[in-house]
Amino acid sequence: MLVMEGGLAELYSDNLGLEVKKGKTERKAQGFYNGLLPFGVAKGEDGVPVPDPDTITGLELAFERAAIGDSDRQIARKLNSAGYHTAGNQGTRLFSKETVRGMLTNRFYLGELPNGDDGWLDGKHASLISHDLFEAAMESRARNRNNAAKTTRADVRVSSLSGVARCHECGATLRTMRNRGVARMVCNTRLKRGECGQVSARLDIYEAQLHSYIEAFHVPEDFQKRILESQRRRDDADQPLPNPKTAASGHPRKA
């Protein structure tokens, strides 16, 4: 009985998942949005998304600032300073450059829905942002990506380990910070969310350790010969074994 009840429960779960998928597919075919609504949007009385009166101004602000050339980080700071918070799966957190990037590239605001195949189809809701403003924001962001002066902050200090060093505890990248003229490597996760317990360390200590390692590193004189020999052995090992039926005469034996 226990085995039968387990089988029936599994069958019910599989059927429920199938029915939910069919329901979402049907809603999408009718032009309705599935899931949580993005920032600036609320659910209307008939289920069709409509502008959220509390946040639609912030959505328009984000696209307008993007159209005139502000970076995603700058837009996030403006939204946060204006008192806006994220929506959907992000909850009510502060905006970051990542959440702003996702918002500015979301064609839902043009009245479209994702078709599940990296494409878009027409939705039942009206466009929340004009097509011209959306395209202007996209073009401005593309120019920012190709403009080194925009993508590189003037106050950023590049160290010998910038973009290379990673935190031993959480694997996040390390950032170079200066305190009283002393450069230190700090975990990005610790800086942003305080979730990593790895303490910072002086950059010159890391550099001294690397310098000692490089000085002690020695390449054997026959290193190239040993690599080629190792590769030859691997190639030989990858060759298929001869067929015992054809090894003697070169022709397959008759059964």
C-alpha cells in the first residue's frame, strides 16, 4: 500500500506540473503575463498589467536618464536617492547596476512577452514606455559600452592583482582599496553584502609572495621534450585497439 500511495502521489505531482504548464502556455497565447510583474507595473482589475501609480514615474526616470547617457550605476543611485525599490523576485531592495540593466533591456515595457525561445511576442497589455524612448536608451547604452571614458571610472586604482585575485572563502573577486595610503585587497561580497568572513590583507604582502614564487619557479631544460613525449603517449593510448578477428589475416573471420 505504501508503494502504491507513493506511485499515486508521484503521478499526481507530474500531472499537476503538466496542467500548470498548459495553463501558462494558454495564458501566454492569450497575451497575459506569467509570474511576478516588473518594476513600474501593477495588475489591473481584468488581469492585464497597467502602470503602477507609485512607481511608473521612477520607470520613466530610468529610461530618460539612460537615453541622455547615464550609466546603469548612475541610474541606480538616482532611483535609490528618490526612494524607489526593486520589485518582483528582487523584493524591496535597493537598485544596483545589474537590476537597472535588466529593467532597461526588458521589452515587456513595449507591450511584449517572452515566447520562451529567446524571442518576444505581442502581449495584451499596452506599451508602458514609448518605442522611441526605449530605442534611444538602448543606443545610448551601446555607446557607453564602446566608450572607454564612460566604462572606466576616473577614481579607480588598478593594481597588479586587479581582475585576477579571488577570495579564498567565497570565490568572489577582490577589490583594491586604499586606507591611509596603504593598498589592501578586500572581498567584493564582503563589501557589498557583508556575507563573507574573509578579512582584508595588504596588497604588498600578496605581491611579495608572488614575487618569491616566481623567483623560485624553474623550468627544466628538457621540459619541451617531456611534454612532447607525454603527448605522444596520450595519442597512442587514444588509438583504437585492433580487432582480434582481423588481426591475423586482415579479413574478418566467417562465423
